[in-house]
Amino acid sequence: MLIVAVLIIVAVLMQPAKTDNASSALSGGATELFSKQKPRGFEAFMQRVTAVLGIIFFALSLALVYISAR
């Protein structure tokens, strides 16, 4: 469980930063409403890795609760 938690932290920190400026913060990001693009390459890979690690963490948590209840 600890290993998966550390891997999730590393995966989140390795994701590329989305650079938002002050104007998008004030306008609520309305300019980006129609400019959504699918992540490609490394960004898409890191999103998948983070999602898989999150699912593993959730499943391990449920398994540990089930084992401790028995």
C-alpha cells in the first residue's frame, strides 16, 4: 500500500504542468472551453499510469478492509 502511494505521488509530480496565466484565472478559463485537445505522448501515458495506480490503490484498500474484518 505504501509503495503504491509513493508511486502515485511520483506519477502526479511527473505530469507536465498546465501553464495557466492570470487572465484565464480571472475569466474562469472560458477561452479554453473550445480549445480542448486530447493529451498525446508522455502526458497521455502519465495520465493512464496515474489512473491505473489509483485503481490499484482503491482495490488494495478494499482488500485490506475485507481481510481485517475477517
